[in-house]
Amino acid sequence: MAIRRGRGVAAINYPTGMNLGGDPTQALVHSTPTGNFMVTLSSVDLGQGMKQIMAQICAETIGVPTDRVVVDTADTDTGPHCMGTFASRGTHRAGNAVIQAAREARQVMLEVAAEELEVNASDLETDGQGHILVKGAPQKSISIFDVALAAHFKRGRSISGRGMFLIPRSYPEKETGAMKPSTCYAHACTVAEVEVDDETGEVTVLTVKNVFEIGRALNPKMVEQQLVGGSWMGISHALYETTEPYYPNRDHGGTDFNQYLMPGPGDLAQTEIIVLERPSADGPFGAKGPGEMCANPQIPAIANAVFDAVGVRIDTLPITPERILRALKAQASN
Amino acid sequence: MELRKSYFADQRKDDLHEIGQPRPRSDSPGHVTGKTAYFADRNFPGMLYLRMVRSPHHHARIRSIDTSEAQMHPGVVKILTAKDVPHNVYTILILIQIGPEDETVLADGKVRWKGEAVVAVLAETERAAQEAAAKVKIDYEVLPAVFDMEEALKPGAPVVNEYHGRNYYLYDSGECRKVRFGDVEAGFAGADHVLEQTYQSSPIEHAPTETTGCIVAPEGNDRFTCYTNTQAMFFTLDNASIILQMPGNRLHFVGGTVGGGFGGKVDVIVEPIAILGAKLTGRPVSFIYSREEEMQISSPRAAEKVVIKDGVMKDGRIVARKVTGYTDAGAYSRHSPYGAQKGAGHYPGPYTIPNVWIDTYCVYTNRTPSSAMRGFGVTIGDFALEVQMDKLARLIGMDPLEFRFINAYRDGDMKAHRQATEGAALIECMQEASRAANWPVAEKFMAMSSYAKGA
């Protein structure tokens, strides 16, 4: 009886969005009198940070710092339609809608600035710090604060824009299954190292090294929080979780966090995250949706590592000590 | 976390100001100091609490429901049964024309899973609602139940859901969603090895920090404001409008700040009945799942079974792959027909295989209805595919990582669902994993590219 070590690899891809249902999201953007920008959506922030990302996307597009943008979301009396936050679609779909709305608002902003500066709008650029400058003559400039005031109280212009992003529904062809399930895919490759106690069947995940390709890391710190969380969830899915621990007997399902098994902090592996960026053709600044993908590759990587350690295949999730011991016993008797 | 900018540098311009910056989240101070307002932080004078009377049986006919004793319980204001719900038989994907309507808001004549809602009790306090719910008397005739997808698909199995009339979802393509590419049987016939394996999974729980729920307030002008943690505002509003036969302009949904979803909050379960309660009593109504309900009543990830048969050559090429996927929807559709179909579009995984045959089934059993969950239609498929890849590599005596390089898809490769591959990056992920994990592969694999000509 011994502690045995093994490692396993898995490589995957993941579609962004809900093409097979039709996938629209809208956004509205307008400026306040003093040149702050309001993004209005009905998209839902599940805690992953959707509001922050939409603010950064709007800020980048308009050409202002992110703290000049406020996101008002998820009130159906004010926010235009969004399909919802699921299917790794939030950043990709709502982000594209925000870009379109912000571009339209930016164009009005530049037109008002052009009138104030008595130049052509096409000769203007933003400095990203709240000013609009004449290209090649940066001493000639106006603050976005003053442009917004002029638009509201002098020029009678609404600095606002509408955004709509739709992936039309793909209907699978009946006989061949020809379809377009996604317009872009995120990718991952994970290597997991485990120790398996062949006396108790217990698995300890030592390290999980994940490489994720996500199009563009719009906010690297927030990407990290999502990918690390996903990697932990993958460990949990592989080794611990079931609502029916005695299936096909359906009694004794967990009803709280004491009974429903999940890893605690001491059960989590040393986790490494490496991010690659191959911008997608239709993503906001090239972003893809990694929200679901990031919890998938750990599961087969751990299953393969368990085999590498003790030479038995557990092809049913979760990979419990009981299943490992039964497989070892069957292997020994063969 | 490390960003490896050396990959795809020629595919990308890094000239952005706000994007790519690790800006602090503007909402984190509120979250970490407990000041962010979630839906359940709202409290209205005169609010009622809703508790469900749930089926103790997996499959049973309801002979009678007697609410008379519960009605007399102190604090009880209203008791709702199936006849009170204007459009009681519904299905949420009807909004994208995926029918038939197959589920009841409150059970009518029959229950199809243990935990199904039968009677809703509205009372002045949570305790009164719970005590009164225990006094509702329901007479059941227990029916045979089926918990296994194979059993459910056998002739003569008990029919779980009469709205389907058979224990599988009927697609326009027949009993399953199909993908056909090349000639899979010819591929097997010409292969050096053929390996068929079966993979299975258990339902799991989303385990969000915040349980599913809503609070509904009548606005006094015939409008109702629903404070909710749904993941999809208009999807929920529009389904509630159908179930309640109430024009959408009388519904106002407020949400968007949610303590975790993972797909568990896209079923439309709590909002319609709470709005109905508010309408019939004229009072605010709170309906929030307990942790027990979150874990055992709200939809889990579907149990799945995946059978993969592969033909592989000694040189590492996979020449044929046949996948039969089964998704256990439980008693009702919810999002499962979509999940099974998503699986058909995902197989055979990120590999270029000339001969592919995919069948994915959505099967009804008397288990808790499953639905959307992070990665559904794909997560269990990836487990099966990637364990199968490991087995195939070992079968032909090849390194499992090198085996994947040989089969990895690249830009321009035709996928089984007849889309040319674009934006591939699997090879580069594996190259970086090889370095990071100190798992060396042959130099020719390190020189490959997903997109560069000649590499």
C-alpha cells in the first residue's frame, strides 16, 4: 500500500454564446451634462464583474477614463433587451452592443466639439484622459466636460447612442446536422498532478496548470478571478460533487454545505493560470467567452492523472475513493 | 496569472488605454463591506411569505387535495393550487419556439418527481407558511417511477411526461439531434484499432452563495415590481407574462446584482407564482429558496451518459468517431433539449476527424428536472472525449499530448457540423502547457501553428 503519483492532460475548446437559439443584446449610452457617460442595459451581473467590464469597454470606445462611466443595468423599465447572462455570452454580446452605442455617442460628442473648436470632426481625437484634441495641434483642445455642457445647454444635441448585437439563430440541418454553433471558440490545455492513496482511494490534487486562450483579457485581474474560480470548480466536479450520492437510490441527497461535498481551502491544488490572446474576429476588442470553458479541462486531466497514478479508469463522475477502491479491487482479482 | 503575449503577437494590436488594464472593480468595495443591496435586502410592510407543499413521491397520481385545515392555520392569507394559475402548463423555451409546453407551475392531477410543487401557501410569517404547508393533505396513488435513461427508453417503460407521450424529446430530426460527416463505418473498417467506451456523470448542484428567489411588490397602479436574482431579465418577464396571462407592460423586473448563478437561475420558477400571490392578495410576496430547496429542488446539471467509439491508426490519426450522448432531463424539458443539441454541435471535440457520426438524446425520467449549468451540453462531453483521448494514446503506445497535436484542428479544417475552423488556438495552448508543466513533446509539435501556412 502506497501513495502513488500521476499526471494527466486534457485539451478542449468552448463555443461562445447561444447561436442555436438566436442571440441578441442591446445597449444604450448617453452623456450627463458634465460629460460622464451612462450605459443602460438589462444584462445581469452574477458577481463575475459584468458592470466593470462594460464600463471599461464604453470608456475605451468613447475615449475617457473608466471612472467616467456608470453602468445602470437590469431594470426592465429602462434597460433594453438582453437574452441573459449565460452560455459564456455576457462580455461578447453585451460588449459588442456597448461598443456600437458608444461609437454613436462618440460621433455626436466629436461633432459638438468640432462646432465649439470651429474645426472638422474628422480632425479630432481623444486623449483618453477627458480631452478632445485637434490631431497634430494638441494645444487646440476642449474638455469633454465642456463639450457635454455645450451639447446640453447651447447646441441642443443629445450625446447618445444605440447598440444592438445579434447572432442570428442557426437551425441545424435535420439529416446532416450542418449548423453554426458559435462564431468563436475559447481554448484550454490543463495538466494536473495527483497523489492517490491506494489503501483509502483518496485523491489529493497537487498542482493544476492551466493554459487558457480567451481572445483578449479585457481586465486581467478579473480574468484571473474567473479562471482560478473555474479551475477550482473543475476539481470539485471531478472528485466530490453529486446531488445523489447513493443513486439509483435517491435518498440522502445533500441539503446543505455540511452534507454536499465540495473541496475546502485545504483541498485546493496549487493553481497556475497562463493566458494566451488570439483575438476573435467578432469579439469586443477580440474577447471570447471563457466563463464556462475554464471549469472543464481539469475534470478529464484529473481522471487521466488518477489512471497514471494507480492504473485504473474511473469513467463515472465523481471520482470517489469508493469507486477507486472498487476498481483497484477488481484489477487485483483479474 | 501570466499573460503570454508572445503567442499570436501578429494577430493582435496592443494599443488600447482602458482595455487590458487591471482596473479595480467599482462594485467590490460594496461587496466586501456588505453594503451592496441584493434583492432579498428589500423589505416591505405587510409582506407575505410563500412556501410550497411538495410531492414526497417520484411519480404519483393526485387523487385529492384538502387545504381546509391549512386554511385555518393562524397567519395563513391565501392558498394556491393549479386552478389558480391562468396558464399553468408551460415551458420556458417556448419563447424561442422550442415546445411543447410540458410542465406545470403547480401540479395538476399528477406529480412526476420528488419535490414537485403542488400547493403554494402564503402567510404572514415564514413559520406560519411552513406550518400550514405541513397541514395540507394530499392523497396520492403512487405510480411506478423510472430513474435510468436506458430503462426509460425501453418499450413498455412508464411514460414520465404525457405532454411528450414518450420518454425522449422529439427533434425535427427525430428521436435525437444528428450530425453526419463522411462515412464512419468505412472509417472503422479501415482503422488499425477500434475502441468503444462509456462515460457517465451524476447531477451536481450550482451552489451559488445566494439562493434563488424574488420579492414582488404591487405598485398600486395594476403594475407589479419583481425584485429578482434571475440571470435573464426579459426571458423571465416574458415567461411570467405568458404563465400569468398578464400583459408585459404590467410587469417591472429589477435585478442584476446576483450572488452567483452558474446557470441555476435561468429557469423561471419563483417569479410567476410570487407575482400571482401578490396579485391575488394585493400584498408584497417573498419567495426565497432555502438551502435545501436550492440543493434538492432547483434544477441540477443533468446526469449524462456518453458512448464514444473511435477508429485510430497506429500513426496516431483518428479516422472515425461515433458519439451517442444521453442527457437526463428529469421529468421536464426546461433547458435540456437545448443542452443535448449543444452537445451535438460540440462533438467530436477540437480535433479534425474525417468520419463522424453524432446522436444526442434528451431523455425524460422521474429524476429532479435538470437544466442549464455552466458548460451544459459540453462539460461532460469534454470529460468523456479527453479521457477517451488518453485511452487511445495509450492503446497505440503514444504520448497523450503528442497524440493530441496530431489530431488538433487548425484554421480551415472542416468540422463535422460543416463549418470551416476559424480562430483555432488549441495547438498553442498545448505548446505552452508542454513548457509550463515540463512535459516535453517532439520539436515538430512545438513548431506547429493553428494558422501559419506551412507550419
